[in-house]
Amino acid sequence: MNFRGIGGIVWSALVLGAGFLMVAPAAAERLVTSVSTHRVLITSNFTGTDLVLFGSIEDDEARSSKSSGYDIVVTVRGPSRTFIARRKDRVLGLWVNMDSRRFIEVPSYLAVLSSRPAADLGSPELLRRLRIGLVNHTLPQQIGPDFADVVAQDPFRTAFLRVKEDEGLFHEEPQGVTFLTPTLFRTTVPMPGSAPTGTYEIETLLISTGKLIARETTAIEVVKTGFEAVVAREAREHGFAYGLATALLALATGFLATFMFRRD
Amino acid sequence: MSIYLPIAELPVNLFLILGLGIAVGFISGMFGVGGGFLMTPFLILVGIPPAIAVASVPSHMAAASLSGAISYWRKRLVDIGLGLVLLSGGILGTAFGVWFVAVLLRAGQFDLVVGLSYVILLGIVGGIMLAESIRAMVRAHHGAPPIVRRPGTHAWFHGLPVKLRFRQSRIYVSAIPVTLIGFGIGFFGAIMGVGGGFLLSPALIYLMRVPTTVSVATSLFLTLCTMLIATVLHAVENHTVDIMLALVLMVGGVIGAQFGARAGQAIRAEQLRLLLGLLVVGVAIRVAVDLVARPAELFTVVATELLK
């Protein structure tokens, strides 16, 4: 359709190819997934959308006995951003931001959908290594000059997850992936209206009997279009002209009202 | 119906924001104030990031105050000389305030400083308004003539150099305290997201002994100028002006202001001041409760890109 669309397909194909190379020797199963859209467009009436992902488990050797033991985990990671989490403490009767932590380059959006609760899928080591579930996702913090993740029970870490979940930007659904047939599955990824713009990586893992069988990654893009894109770009790149335009808009609105409601 | 805000990067209910613009516009038309002290906390309450609220409200106030400013201008009530001296301080104060907002955001103390500024400034001004209007009403009730304050008393700052004569205001004072007042209004206006009309007219009336009508006209004129400047400065310095949010607010604001102005003329001056005093003290108490009560969530998370 357009250059970006073709680029997206080529890019997805490359990622798909890389995925095959990584897992092909390990097992006979392969994963094929398809997303309802590769470009989520933010227009003036955007209030969020649902992304639908379909997938199929392709098994060359058709071992039907194994098919019942498949589990799927779909993880969607939004563009990385750096966040500051602050904790309020009581000082002289007032609630004041005191302690703070910096989360370095963590996903601004994170959704984990699986066919079974993450804890039932495999050993804690496997879950941690494959970053399955919000609790197991790496969230590096800046600690002095070093970057490191901390224990899952860390108050700042749990608070960060809680705040992001309340904002609808982090999302976990232990039964969010449904099998339509033993090898065909689908899932719905909710994207809130406040979803940040950028590239979202979608990783699909096929897990069976506590082991990773296959992995497939694809990506989608969330972009502002038309008027919204122009406004955001102008505000960022031409601050003075943008400010002047807003000021003139205020004057024009005020003048218009003065003459519309004039009584003398 | 929702509308997506391109800078705040979130959808908001169009009618909620428009209604807010109309309501605050009504109040600003009725009392002759900018209404920023109501608008900014409300926007933050409905989920607009504070930095974006503070930067987008000034353009609404410029639009809402334009009608009044034109009308006062036609009646030749604006003291241009006084306005220009105040403005010179106001521009400096606004620029310093916009810069200070960025510093506070980085330090994570923006909410605290804004909250404290609201409680202290609104508490004092609202309290004075309440006391003064109640006294006036009691006096009127007893049939006593209203006290006509008149110059003659000399405050300490009358001894300062660089004296200027402001004919419209019938005062002869040093430019130094006038510039300082302008600076303070610009500074607090930028960090609180308010026009400062509720601070400036009392300061001109009680400190500078400027006649009430001239001080109201001049402060409205000054609000218009500083709010336009604040819009440009916020856009250049912090990139946090959301033009869609501003447009919806200003359209609501100018409509509300027209009706508010008519309603205001139907009420006696001291009753108007009493109502405004109650409103101002009410906002101060609301903000104070937020500072003192234990918040439901002790943690806040903010993206560093919003802090530059």
C-alpha cells in the first residue's frame, strides 16, 4: 500500500526468519502469528483499541499426543522509557515526595497474556529467564552508578507495577489466551487511550512440559496521524511559533466572543 | 464524546472540559478574575499532568479576559503607564517562574510547592476578602456610610527613589515596589497556573492606593499580557502547551465569561466579594486537605521525558 507498510512486512519477515533460525533446530514445532493491525493510528477521537492476535502451532510430525500440553504466552512491550518513581512520606504533617528510584529504559507499556497462570507453566528459573509475567519482567533501576534489577518484593518495584496497572498501561491476564483448536489460539491485547507512541514488540512463546519449544516475535507501531501528528511535531520542534500560534488563537477566540455577544 | 489531547497524550471527555471552561469562564466574568486558581486544580483532578495543565490554562485566561480588557480599554480605565511598569516586572517574574517550574519538576517537589502556594496565597487573600466584605455588609446593615479610604498615609516604600507619576491612578510612587509586585505576580502566576488578578487588584488597591476601577481594569489588562507571554514561554521552555486542551477551554471560557459578567452586574459589590472570598478560601482548604490527608497511593511514577 505504501512504503511504510512494505517496510513493516519486510521487517516482520526478517524478525520471523530470525525466530525460525533460533528455534528451528530445537523442536519440530513452529509458531505462526498474525496481528489484526501493524499500525495503530491515533486520531482525534482515539480512546484506545483492542489488538487481536491469532496464532497457529505448526507441527511437522503431527504428534497428536503432545498437542494437549501446549501453552502460549504473549508479551507485548511498548517503547522503552525512563521513569522516576517517588514515595511520599509525612514531613511536618504534610505528605511530601521524599525517596525516589529511577527505572531505566523499561517498557512504557507491558501486557502479558497466557493460556494458564504463569506459575503453572514451568520452574521459577524458566519464568525469570523468559521474562514471563509482570513479576518476572526485568525492570532495571539505577542504583548509584550501576543498573540492576531488584528482588520482586522491593516496595518501589511493586509500587511501579501497581501504578502502571492502575493506569491501564501494564496488564496481565493469566487466562487471556484461548485455544480455538488444540493448535490454533487467539488473544486480545487491550491498548488504552494513553498508550505511548512508538514501536511495540510482540513476543509469542510456545511452552510445553516446562520447556520453551518455539518463539515468534513481531512488532506493531502506535503513531499519531494527521492533525495530532502535526501538533506534536510543531510543539516539539518549533516551540516559539507553536506558542505564538496558541496565543493568537486565544486572542482570536476572545475577539470573536466579544463581537458575537456585543450588546452596544 | 472523547477528544485526544496530542501533547498530554491521552483522551479526555470533550463535554467535561468544555463544561469546566464554561463554569470557570462564568466565575471569571462574574468576579473579574482569571479563574486559573479554579481551573488548574480541576484539570489536575481529572487526570491532566500538572505540567501540561499549568502551561495550557494561561491561553484560556487570555481569551476569557480579552472581552473585559477591551471594554475597560474603551472606557479609558486602564492605566497604561502603571501597566507597563508592572508588565516589565511581570515578564521577568514569568520567565523566572517558568524556569523554576522545570527545576521543581526535576526535583519532584512541583506538586508540594504549588499546593503550598495555593494554601498560603489563597488562604490569605480569601480571608482578607471575607473579613472585609463581612465588615462592609455589617456596616451597610447598620446604616453607616461606607468608609472611603483616601491617600495621605505614607508607607515606607514612598521614600524609595525612581519616582513616577501615574496620572490615571492618581499616585506618585517609586517604580521599584511596582516592578516587584509585577515580578511576584508573574512568578506565582507561572508556577500556580493562575493569572494573579486576585493578587494584583488587592495589591494595587490596598498597597498602592490605586482607585478600585482603575486597579481592576489595569490588572485585567496585565493578566491578558502576562498570560499571552506565559503561553509562549511555556511552549518554548517546557513544550507542555496542549493546543487542543487550550482551545476547548478557551471556547468554553469566553462563552461562560459573557454570562458571568451579566450575572455579576446583578449582585452588590460586597456580596460579590463575599462570594469570591468563600470560593477562594474553599479552594485553599481543598488543596490543604490534599497536602495533609494520607494519599490513597503513596507512590507516583513520572516519565523523565516530561521533565526534560
